[in-house]
Amino acid sequence: MPMILGYWNYTDSSYEEKRYTMGDAPDVDRSQWLNEKFKLGLDFPNLPYLIDGSHKITQSNAILCYLARKNNLCGETEEERIRADIVENQVMDNRMQLIMLCYNPDFEKQKPEFLKTIPEKMKLYSEFLGKRPWFAGDKITYVDFLTYNILDQHPIFEPKCLDVFSNLKNFLAHFEVIFPLFFLVLIFVT
């Protein structure tokens, strides 16, 4: 019997899941994907992709933004949309810093300097969130998914980095109650 994943349908969107089999290492075979990759009409053929009628989208963040716009998860006011833009780009900057560290051949030498920057980063997120339940305002938006991801990754490097920021810890806990499997999905897509 196949595995079944039950989950909340937050946006009431129906979809078909398309998976490409690779096989087990070391005999990985990407031919199933490669045989189809350039036949889908994608501008930048890659996984993941989303095809919604005539809309053909690749890149995780582009897919996230498209689904957010389609499901009214971009903020309702101009102030909320501005806040979403700001935190989205802050998360991207912090993600790039993390990537540059993790893929650096001098990781161990660079890590102490990176650790010194974490308290200030968390302070800025905490101040930006303030007393709001979500980063753009009172309702969840797509940037909360992005922000959850980056806030969840930093304690891997510094386990106590959120200890003095109760609003960030509350944000993570609130998010995990609503989306309990999201953090598991992140393991496979990041």
C-alpha cells in the first residue's frame, strides 16, 4: 500500500503531484526527468516547476510568490505588502550569507565570524516582527514561510540564538502549530 500524506488544504487548491524517480545511489538515473525536461515549455527548465494552465513557472520562490498572489497571501494593504517585500529581501540576504558560509572551503575558519553576526540578525527580525503575529501584519503571508525557514536554520549554528527573543520563538511555535509538517518539507527542498 502506498504512503499517504494527510494535510490541511490551506488554500483549497487542487493539484496533481508529478514525481521523477532517480533510483538509489550510487546508481542514480536522472533519465526520467531529463527525457521530459526540455519538452515542458519551461523558460528555465528545472525542478521544482509548476504548471497552472498557461502559466509555467520554475524556481521555488517564483512558485511561492505566484501561489501567494493567487491565494491572497501577499498582504492586503500597501503597508503589509511593503513589509512583505522588506522581510523577503532580508531573508534572501541572510540565506545567501548562510549559503556562502556552508559552501566555503574555509567553513571552519569562517564560522566564528558568522556566529558573531547571529545576535544582531535575530534582533533585527525581532524588532521588525514586534508584537505582530506575522511578519507582514495580522494575517499570514508567503514571507512567513520564508522567514520561518531562515529562523529555523540559525539555531543549528547557535542553539540559544533565539532565547532572548520571545516573539521569534512564539512566531516559530505558532507557525508549527498551523503547519506542523512544513519543517519536514524544508529538509527535502532546501
